[in-house]
Amino acid sequence: MFKMKSKLFMGLFIVSLASCTGDYDCVCTNGQGQTEVANTYENVKKSDAKESCQAFQDLAIVFDPSASCVIEKK
């Protein structure tokens, strides 16, 4: 019974590692409500994509103070 639980745990652990990365879009919306994909991230951690998307938002705000960018899973 212990061996079966160990194998099950290891299998779930491996699957969880594989799901740590994904594909994301950084979608920005301007003050007029128009949306645009600013960048696409493939096979990255969500936190890394979010950090990069925040940089796009910081730049967009310079030109349009009401601009905002969010991460969307592909």
C-alpha cells in the first residue's frame, strides 16, 4: 500500500511540475476601450509573464494614463 501511495505521489508531483509553465498573452486596453495583444509569452511561468506585462503597462501609461494590461492564459 505504501509503495502505491508513493508512486501516486510521485506521479502527481511530476504532473504539477509540468504545469508550472504555460502560454500567456499580455493584453492591453487603452482609454478608448480598444484592446491589443502587446506580447505573447510561450512556455513561461505566470509570474514571469506577469512581470513583463507590467513593464508593458508602465510604458503604455506614459502615453495613455488610463491604459491597463493584464495576463490571459492562451
